[in-house]
Amino acid sequence: MKTIFSCCLLSGLLFASSGCQKCEEAPAVTSESCASDKQPVKTVTNVEGTIGFEPALQQYYVRRVIPGTYDSVDFGMLCGTLPTNLQRVGNQVLFSGTYKPYDKQPPLGPAGRTFYYLEVTKALVQKKDE
């Protein structure tokens, strides 16, 4: 009986401390196109990613792990003036957009990373309430 009570108590504490998530819609990022003269490589709709910043390039990106793989990651480099919530490193985002060929030397890193320019048409940033 004590074991069941302990499990219930621990589960309740974990649930109470986890906080709830809400989404905040970001305005479309349409101020500047990184590769307006390039043809789209692929388009995505409502996929999950994480906001990051590449110091060597001084550029924000959306990192997306490709489902069904263990080492394939797309880095969508963002251009232009970004909304504040797309400049918070570590934020999870549900986004739609178009990937275009990346024409700069990508930073060194592990295999499986592919760099693109990303033109975001919709972004829902998930924020955690504390």
C-alpha cells in the first residue's frame, strides 16, 4: 500500500512541477529572402523544430530532425529581421515554410547535417509556463 501511495505522490509532484505549454504564433518571416533567385528544394507544413543561433555565421536557424532517421538534421537558416520569439534559442516551434539551396560554406560539424535557407510562412512557438 505504501508503494502505491509513494508512486501516486511522486506522479502528482512530477505533474505539478512540469508546467503547461501554450503556443504563441509568430508573424510570418517575410522581410527578406536569403535566396530569392533560387528554386525551392522542398516545402514543409506543420513540422517541429528548435530555434538555434550559429555564431560563426551570426544567423538564427530552425533545426529539424528528419523523422525515421537517427542522424539526419536540416538546418534552415533564417534571414531578415525576425520576430522576437524566433530569436529565443532553444524554443520549440511548429512551422511551415520553403527550403532553398544554401550557397555559403556551412560550419564544420558531424555528418548528416544539411543546410538550407528557410523562408518561414507560419510559426507557432511553444512556450513553457513557469
